[in-house]
Amino acid sequence: MRTTTSFLANRIQLTMAEADIWGVNRVTEAWHISSITPGVDVDFDKTEQILQEAAIGRVGAMYTKVGGTGTTWQENCLLRDISWSKSGLGLLATLNYTGRYWFAKGGSAKGLGRTTEALTSATVISADALLLPAMIMPTLRTRASKAFRLSISGNTVTDPIATVDRSTADIGGTQLVADIDIRQMSFKLRMYIDAESLSLQDVSQIGLAYTGKRNSAVFFGCEIGSMICDGVSISHLEGEYWELVLDLTWDEYSFHSQEPELMPDGKPRMILARYYDVRWTREYRSSVDFNDIWPDGDLGLSQKFQAYKGLWY
């Protein structure tokens, strides 16, 4: 019950629905609001006065839980809309709150450090930590490439170095021009963000910093220099919640291809029908640590573990 200068508000109904980690949590309240003076009618013209006197909260207000500590998912739901209807001499206000934070009671959620790759090193994070979901969805494929040297009859081609854009010497192997398939794995990293904690402007700058760059640190078990961020997209979910998607690609040969030495006329240099010099080459790209995508604190620990493990516990 709430009493203001002009009104008496009684909560007559309360329902809650807690979704899975990718869903929307909901709290719905129904309040009957009557005049503090018995027998006086409260009509729809009084709705603004009711809100001004805080008989109920305005749209955007956080759900208030009696005895709450601010750490529950209910207390992180915001009021999205209010619907009004006439009820006797008073008004009936139905308030809908929603939110996407979830927490694992009793410390059952696990986390992985920003620079930690081994899932065996995961730790249990703080009990009642407010969390948002994340996942990585891998897709395996191949890319076609022209090979001028192959490992045949004991003549082994030197593998490309993931941190070097061009081999420093001929790669060896046996001359045999062929088309080969090089394995690739593309990733979609999905994670939810809260604009109240990280502004959309900051997120877009993160996207610009990552797009077109190689990984300067191991990420999802992929060695340094073997991944590229192909792009970043940001889409609105509702309210303050947004979804950030990073498109990443890992390449078996770190995006290298075999390239013979060329003469001034653009033709390969050859001696006795053999390519004189063949090297692994790739385009130049600057690097960035993809691990910086994980937020600070328990949220980042949890989101990285969720992405690496495929679940949150």
C-alpha cells in the first residue's frame, strides 16, 4: 500500500516470469488507485497527477522489491509501459517491467579470465552476480588456393609462420602446381550489452578497432596471427539492451598463399622449368587483442566462459 497527498494505491496482483539466459524476464503489477477522500471519483484525467505524486512509478523506473538489495534480476527490470482502466471509483494501473540480467544463486556460474584459454582453469564467480549471455557459433569450411610446391617424397614444404606476412626464404617442397583446399573456421561471437553500462558510442568504437585486424593474442585456442575480424554488427533488442556480433575467421595457414617470385614482366622466375623461388605471402594487417572484448568483472568472466564452454555452469 502507498499513500500520497491525494491517492491511496494498493497492489492487488503481482506476477513474475523468469526466462532462460537468452530470454526476457518479466514482472507485472496491478495497482488499484483510489482517492484518499472516500467517495471521490478518480478518472483518467488524474493519471498525470498520480504519477507526479509517485503513487506508482513512471516508465523507466526500476522495479522496487521489498527488502531488496539491488542484486536480484527483478530489481534490474525497468518499467516499460503502463496501461490504465476504470475500476469502480478508482483506476486500475497495470505495470509491465522487463529486463535481461540473470544470476546464478549460490555461486554456480563459472568464469574464465581474460587471458586464460584453458577451460580447466575456470573458477566459480561471485554468488548472485548479475550476468548477460554470450556464445560463439563456429562454422567449418575451406578456401581454394594455388600451390606451387607440395610435400612429396621427403621434400617437405615449410609451414607459414602465423606472425610473419612473408616467408624469409624459399619454402622448399616438390614442384607440383595444384589447387589445394585450406581449412577455415568462421565464428560468430554473440553477446548482449547494456547501454547503461557501455554506451553505444563506445561499442561502435570497439567495432572500428577490431574490424579488419588480426589477433595479437591467442583467442578461442587460435594462435596469434591466425584470425581476422571480418566485421562487427550491433542490433537493438529493446530498451537499453543491444546485441553485439563479431564475425571472426581462423585460417589453417593464417591466410597465407604460395607465391612464386616474379620477373619484371610479371611472369614467374623459372630455372630449368622449375620455379626459382616460392614463398608464403599474405596481405599486411595490423593486430589487436580480441580478448579485450570481454567486460571487466564477473560479467566478462562469465561471458567468456559461456562462449568457450557453450553453457554458463
